[in-house]
Amino acid sequence: MSKLAGKNILILATNGFEQSELEIPLAKLQEAGATVHVASPETGEIKGWDKKDWGRAVQVDKNLDGVVVDAYDAIVLPGGQMNPDTLRGNEAAMALIKEFFDQGKVVAAVCHAPWLLIDTGIAKGRSLTSYKTIKQDLINAGAIWEDAEVVTDKGVITSRQPDDLPAFVAKIIEEVGEGRHERTAA
């Protein structure tokens, strides 16, 4: 039986997501048996950023406004510089991430996506990691920053970069399998 059979996971992204940070979790979580949807403020397709240029488009399954948090077990936030920086200016995106957190569901952010944990208040007092260029942003927001391929704090999962994706996805599978996480609200 698949590890994540019957589990539903949402990936929240917009144009400029780091290609591998959306595609690898999407594929590996599906392989583990989860139903995975890509949600975005945009409809149709969103385009990735692949290292130094625009990458491939990914189909959007759900418009951000149509997402029902109760239908999902976790939210995954890909990085790239543009993707999280654009999403942090979107009130509906911030409210969605916060709702996942407040319900004790897994919140997983890689690379620059922990910026979203700052703006939702989730970062404060939590052990996190990120891409090195936003380390100080997380520290300034009250996070306890660690230089590790994956850091987990009561169902909040963070990783530094694309090289960490195998550990990041493995930890998502483990944490989703554990179910809801008790934690204090951000």
C-alpha cells in the first residue's frame, strides 16, 4: 500500500517558481500515493524558472480562491526568488498558508519560500532553514536558523535548496503520515 494513499497535498505557486522545487515534490508525492493539486492566483498555467532562464509551464489545478483547506493534509511552498516574493504580496495566499498552519497541517517550504513563513508569523520562535541569502531575514523575524538539508519543527518543514529535495520530500511523506501537529498559533 502506498504511504500517502488517501492523502491530499496542495502545492501553492505562481509564475517564477523554481522548476525542480515544484516538479520533484509533485512527482514524488504522487508516487507515494498522494493526490497533489497545484494552486495559484493564476488560472491555466504558470511558468517555472529553471536555474537561469524561464522553464516549463505547469498546469494549475485550482485557483487560489477555490481552495478549501479542510480538503488537504499539507501545503508545499516551492521557492525561487520570484515565486515567494510575489505570493507574499497576496493576502489570500498568506491567509491560506496561515490557515494550514493554524489547523495543525504540514507546512513545507524550500529555498526562498520561508519568506512566506515570515510574513504569516509562522517563523517566529521556530527552528527553520532556507536558502543562505534569506538566513538573516529569518533570524530577524525571530526564527532559529539552522544550516541543514531539512529542518522540522512540529510539522513545519524547511529545506535550503534544490540539492536538499530528496530529504525535503522524504520528510513531507513522514510528517503527513503522522497527521495533524499540535503547536501554538503563530
